[in-house]
Amino acid sequence: MDIRFLTTFIEVTKTRHFGKAAENLYLTQSAVSARIKLLEEYFHTTLFIRQRNSIQLTQSGEKLLPFARQLCATLNDAKQELQVQSSEYAVCGATQLASDLFLPQTLTHLHKHFPDFSVKADILTLDALSRQLHERVTDLAFSTEPLKSEDVNSVILFEQPLGLYRVGEPSSQINAEEFVAIDWGAKARDWLLTAYPQLRDAKLRTNSLSLALNNLCTEGGIAVLPVNVESQLRDRAPLTLIEPIDDVSLKVYLHTMKQIRRIGLADIITSVSSIAPK
């Protein structure tokens, strides 16, 4: 049985609300419901009485609660003890775009300045990134979107303007058949659809900058790109700025937990925070 089922059970017990428990655990409400259902199937009993405006523990739920708390506390103690004994590691997590933009140089920086540390790097969705950060599975989280949490410190590592570019031979035509849509967020998308409504469709949609750039260099096309990729593309394919996107910029954030429990992690966070964009 997954220990996260028990932590979900405890959170629902505390909030008496599946939606609030889901919000606190950075899950969807359906995921919380599924975990409770699997837990009930595991114990062959009903744990909650579900009423319209109230969720109450059954007698079985009342009996399970102290055991669930004890098991979770014991496993958390074991996890922290093992982390203290093997503290020479760092786990980096990043959303796809943040990985393309910042993770490679972060790994190079860590290997150079913290050679005794073993580094793990994962590509995650924003929800999974937030959840793993709060569960302390991930030490340093990178994203192009902010995380809203009172327990998290977030800093902007760098910020770049965005522009609409053509890769390949110049042309006055701007149409969806040559548009590569990269997910830069709602503001960039709103600007684009207002200025170029014909780009509502695209030949390719992706959250991977590296995939988009490879496609653009191979096939040509137009895309919204940060200005710092100009130098990367000029040696690979002709590049023309069609129009800058005013008041919309790309940001890469570093998120870390406010309470740092492992030896050496604070130094890593401070060092990574100082990395200038390449």
C-alpha cells in the first residue's frame, strides 16, 4: 500500500472536505477520491460517511486514524534519518520549458562547484513539481510559472523579452500552416491571438523549446521565442524578428522550501540562485 494513501486519509480527516484536502496536497479532487476508495478497498471497509455538506469518519475510520498518524510519523522520521546519513545529494525538478532554458547550465554549475554531491534531475508537470517539492522529494524546483505556497521561497533566476520570429527565408505571409506554438503562458497566448488571430491553429504545439527549435531549423516557420535564443539560431538558420511582444516576458523561477533540513543544501540553493543566464 502506498503511504500517500494514508497521508491523504489524514488530510481529509483534518479538513472534512475532499476539495480542501486536494488543494492542500496539490492534487485533483478526483485523485483524492480515488486514493480514499483504494484505501477503503484495501481495508474492506468504509472510512467516511459522505453527506452533502459534511464528511464524517465512520467507526472504522476512527480506529484507523491513530495508526495512520503513527505510520506516517514513523516513516517520515526514517526518511529524515536516512537523509542525514546520506546528505551528499541534490534533486532538481523542472517543468519542460524550464528544463530547456535553465537545467543544463544548473547541472554543469553543480558538478563544477559541488563535485562531492550526486545530482538527480527530473522533468515534471507543474502540479507534480509542486507536490514533490512539498513532500521534500525535490530540493530545487524550476518552472516558468510561479508557485503559490506560504511554505516555498521563489526567486526569478532570469527574465527575457519574447518576440514573434520567423526562422528560414523571409516572407510577408503569416499563417497557421507554418506556426509552431510553444506554451509560454496565458499572457503571451492572449497577445498572439489578439495581434494574429489566424494563429489560433498551428502545425505543431509543444511545451518543449528544444523540440520546437529543431523543427523550426529543419522545416522553417514562425514562433514566439525569447530573445536570448537568437544567438543559438543564427548559426543554424536565418532568423527575422517579426514583432516584439510588449509587456510580456519569459521568467524562470527557482522554488525551494523555506525550511531547509539537510546539510549543505542551503549553500547549493544560494549558489544556484546566483547563476546568470547564458
